[in-house]
Amino acid sequence: MGNARLRKQLQFILEIDKLKTILRQSPLTDQSRKENDAEHSWHLAVMAILLSEYAKERHMDIFHVVKLVLIHDLVEIDAGDTFCYDKIGNREKQAKETQAADRIFNILPRDQAGEIRALWDEFEARKTPEACFAAALDRLQPLLHNFHTQGGTWREHDIHRQQVIQRNSPMQDGAPTLWEYAEKLIDEAVEKGMLKE
């Protein structure tokens, strides 16, 4: 095949298939197995469409949010998934993910590599309304999984209420209504013994 651009695009498409093999800590809500990163990203994309009315900024570009959530975890192909409550693992997370972004996104033709890298950087910086909303969804989804699996990874890793509050409170920057809902779930999880006080 003589089309170098197409070859690079297809190489990237095949490379990101590896996202399906990266397991997260979160169990599926039926508790049959752990969720993978590709499933997580798909779930967030659907959430972005369905929950857009709860975004703090009402006039944002939801298609842009969908792109952010679909791209944000591609670096985990190389860096792996770092459990959000892992203090030691989170110290090295940024460096590992930046190195992964440099390799994975540069498989693409230069213009698309720049566009995809800019999306990843935007998600990480959480400065735009779209990135704040995307990050809120990225926190809400595993919280829902933990609640609907009777404590899931909270129980498995002996997580306490304050850790969950600290991890999830940035939701209010992108979706205050969703944060209020999350706070109620956290309180209920403590009352039901799914989460330690």
C-alpha cells in the first residue's frame, strides 16, 4: 500500500485495540469480572451524551467532551492503569503517562498526533469547561460501580469516606449537580457499611 498517511492511521487504530486488554480495578456492575479501559471510555462517552444537561457550563461542545473521554486513557496501553487510591503508584503516574503519550500519539500522522495529544493534555489540565465535565464523568463512573457492587474496590482496598470525598470532589468544577448526587451516594455507602467512615 502506497498511502503512508493511511498506514499510520491504521497502525494507530490497531495499537489502540490494546486498550481492551488493560484491566481497571472497578468490577462490572454484575461483578463477573473487572472492567477494561476501552469499556470505561465507551461508558464515559455515553454518559457525556446523556448527562450533558448537568454540566456546569451549559453551552459547551459535547462532541469535544466525547473526544476527551475516548482519548484520555489511551496512554494506559503503555503506562497501565494506576488505581486512584494508590499513593505510591500515583507518584510516578504523570511521568509514565507522558512518556506513553509521546510514543502512542506519534504513531499518527503529525497533524492528527498533535490534535490527539492536545486532547489528552487538555483532559489532564482540567482548565476548560469540557475537560472539567469530562473529568467529573471520569470520577462519577467508578463511584457508581463501587456503590452498585456493594463497595467494590472500596472494600477490597480498605478505602475510607474522606479518601472518596477527596478523590471525587473535583466533580463540582464540571458538574455540581452530579457532585451533589455523588455526595449522597457516598453518605449512603457509609450508612450501609460499603465504605468505612
